[in-house]
Amino acid sequence: MTASPGGTEYRALETIRQYGRERLAEAGELVDIRSRHLRWCLAQAAGLAEVRADWRARFDLVADDLRAALAWAADRSEQRADAYDLARLLAELTFTRNLTGESQRRYEQAAALATDPAAGASMLRQAAAVAGCRTVGDDMYRLRRAAADAARSAGDTAGAAADLASAATIAFRFSTTFVRLPAREEALALVTEAGEPAGDDPAAQAAVALAEAAVLTDAFGAAQGPPENAVPETIARAERAVELARRTGDPLAESAALDALTGAQSWAGDTFATADTARRRIALLSSLPVSPAGTHELIDALGIVTEAGLGAGDVPGARRWARQLADHPSLAEVGHRATCRLLMVDALAGNVNEVLTGSVRFLDAWRRAGSPARSLLCPAVAAVAMIHGLRDDHDARREWQEVLDQLGTPMEHIYGYGAVFDAILLLHRGQAPQALQRMAPEPRQVWKWVTWIWHHWYVALRAEAAVLARSPDAGVTVAEARTVVAGNPVATALVERAQALLDDDQERLLATADALDAAGCRYQAARTLVLAGGDHAARGVAALADLGLSPPPTHDDLGVGRGRLRR
């Protein structure tokens, strides 16, 4: 007997329940009682459709009853229709309860119970969307292909075409969430198969156009972007996908197409257009009702807008979006995926305590998930390793480097985020020649790996390394960097700092400290004071200590500049 919002609830001991079932079976009444219990469960599940303040407690109170009724009904052909309804309702309810793993299973169960192939296709699409929320690309792909088969059985050729095209898009758009990524030839075959049955259906046409942008020109960068001469074609295909999606009136279709345009703009090197398009997606999705497909799209959009904002130098905005992503209830089961962007932003901002706290959740969730080798996680791990390096915590840095080794070493680690994080640490330690060597390739030589969020960071840090390493080409490097990063508050301040060091201009150097602080980069602001030397260096060392970081060599230790900077 327990108290509940609706009054006193009575529950029997399991031994009493077993005894009761036996007596009911002997009396031939068990099926009737089970059927009445099933109808009661259907009514309870339908009543939970409206989410109120006490919803969670109400759901938890009846959840086991719903599961038990479904388990019984699913095995009885005469109860199949009710079993389908209960499976569908339980899928919706468990998604609301953030039990995403169970929600996906229930949608798949509902699809298997559906007598109407069209209903089965709908359930499989929902299951695929929940798999997306769980960042399980293999399941997304499998379920959309299964939905295509169900739609075809229902005579819905346009729906089948959209499903096939969506499966092809998933293989490129969400490539980092796969364990076994389908070959490009397999995805291309799906696009070809989807083309003719799409006909004049607007939704199918939009899905096929998006798949073509994904597969034919790699708008999402699954293979690290198209060849340079394909960038105009990539943008054209992405823009066509956006236009066709807009005509459908479906915000989710438009958001997916905008994601392709974001990728295309990134490959074109248009950092600010990339960030603008990413923000358009957020605006488009912000007022939509909660659903598996809408939630999946929003989660993806939050990750992209975080990275795009960071790439454009909007550190406060990037952190705001990353925080929203980390706190999203649908990612409760995958804390490593929830926190990976926030760790990256906080590391570059110098929010050391937040990195140390968030990394505990990341590591625990990653290990509980079986330590999956997902490349999407690599930048976060490299960021945490850098923070431990800045703290002179060699054991912790070694531990995170080992995690990075387990995740693998993709090319973007060598020339993208890996070069950026390594260079920050090397510059902090006063090892400018090594930092310059780490970033030896010019950006245009490694453009595939330093586009997206890393381009401006790479260019700006490379300019500073050239100055501090006394490269004979430092002046040219700084001048070129200034043109590239114009409009980015963080990267511009870093380049101006390099110029001030080159010119031995303390006033200009101190101005960059204020600019970096205003831009949300507390670490770089404090380090600038250290580079200024003298009394400023003491303030910088104190600021770094407040952040929890070790002091770097001072300007005087580095021996950079003469005149005012050495006073």
C-alpha cells in the first residue's frame, strides 16, 4: 500500500500474484482478466498523452503495468490491434520519459505488430528518429531502409523513395555515428533507386535532392569534403535541396537541407555564412513541438551551431548552445555525446573547472557505453588533454592521450583540431619553434582538415608561432592571417597580438588582452598579460592561477622584443 497523487495504491506481493494467476487459470478467467487489464492500460496510456506537472510520477506508477500488458498481448493474434496501439503509445511515452533505448524498441515492436504496412512504415521512421537521438547511425540507416520496404508494400512509392533517399543521406550526414559505415557505392545505389519513384511528390523530390547533395558532392564532409573544383557544385546542390525542402512546408526537411548548405559553405571557406546558416536552423526548429524527429534534428542543429559559432569566434554563443546540448534530456543515456562540444568550447575559452567537471561525466558515460571509437569525440578528448597539459598534470594528460589513441587518429587530428590544441600548449610552454613545426603546412595545403571550426584558429595561432619563433616570414604570415580572419573577434585579437609582439608595441598588445577577455577567452587574455612582461606579467600569472593553470614563461623569459616591452 502506497500513497499517490490519485489516492492510496495497493500492490500485491509477487507470491500472491502468482497464486492469483493460478486460481484464475484454473477457473478459466485469466484471459478475460488479462483483456480487461489490457484495456485499462490502453486507457491509462492514452490519458498520459497530456504532459502535466505530475506526469513523470503518473507514468512511473503505471509503466510496469503497460509493459506487462504489452508482453502478454503481443503474443496473441486476437489482441494484435490493441498490442499495436499499446506499443505505439508506450514508445511515445518512454520517449517523453527520456528512455530513448526503450522508445526505439517499442517503435520497432509497433512496426512488427502493425497490420497496415503504411502504419508499419510510420513506426519505423519514428524508430529511426529515436535512433538518431541516441546517435546510433547503423540503426538509423537500417530502419529507414526497412521503412522503404514497408512503404513499398503499402503502395506508397513516393514514401519509399523518400525513405531510400533519407537512408543514403544518413550514411553521409551522420557518418561519425556509425560502427559500420555503408560504402559510397551502396549509398549511391539508394539514390539511383529513389530517383524514379519520387515522381512529382514534393517531399520525395526534396529528399532525393538532399541525398544527391550528400552523396554526389559530399556536402556533409563524410569523406572530408569535395575536391576544390567541386565546391561550387556542392553549394548549388545544397541550395537546390533547401529550396525544394522549403516548398514542402516541412521545417524538419528544410533544417536537414540547411545542414547540407552549412557543410557546403564550410568547404567553400565562408566561415561567417556557415555560422549564419547554422543559426537559421535553430530559429526554424525552436518553436516545433517535441517529437523524435524534431528532437533529433534539434540535437544535431545545436551541435552544428556550437561548432560554427566557435569557428566564427562567437565563444559566448557557442557555449550557450553547447550548454543547451549538454543538458538536453534526450542525451541522458549518452553523456559523452552530450558533453563533447561543451568540453571543446570550455577548453578554448579557458574554463578549466568546467572542463574538469564535464570530463568526469564524459569519461564515465563513454566507458559505460563500451568505449566506442567515434571520431566525433576526438576533439573533446584532445581538448581535455590540452587543459591537463596547461595545468602541468602530466599523469592526467597521459590518461587522456591514451583515450585519444583508443578513438583512433584521423587526419583531422594531425592537421585540424590536433594541431590547434597542440600549438596552444606548445606556445604556453614557450616552445614556439615546435608549435610552428606542428603547424608547418600552410592552410591551403591542408584545407580539408582546417576548414569548419579550425580554419581561423589554425591561421591565427600559426601567425603567433611564426612571430615567437622569429620566422623570417613572420610579417608576411601575420599579414595574410589578418585578411583571412577579419570579422572573427577571437582570431583577430590573436593575430593583432602577434603583430604587436612583432612590432614591440605594448599598448597594442594590452588592447588585445581586453579584446580577448571581451570575446570570452579568459585563458588567452591572461596569457597576453604574461607576454606583455613586467607588472602585467604578474597580473597575468595570477589570472592563470585563478583559472587553475600553470604559469607560462614570461615575455622576458622568451626574450621577444626590445624597448618598451622589456621595461
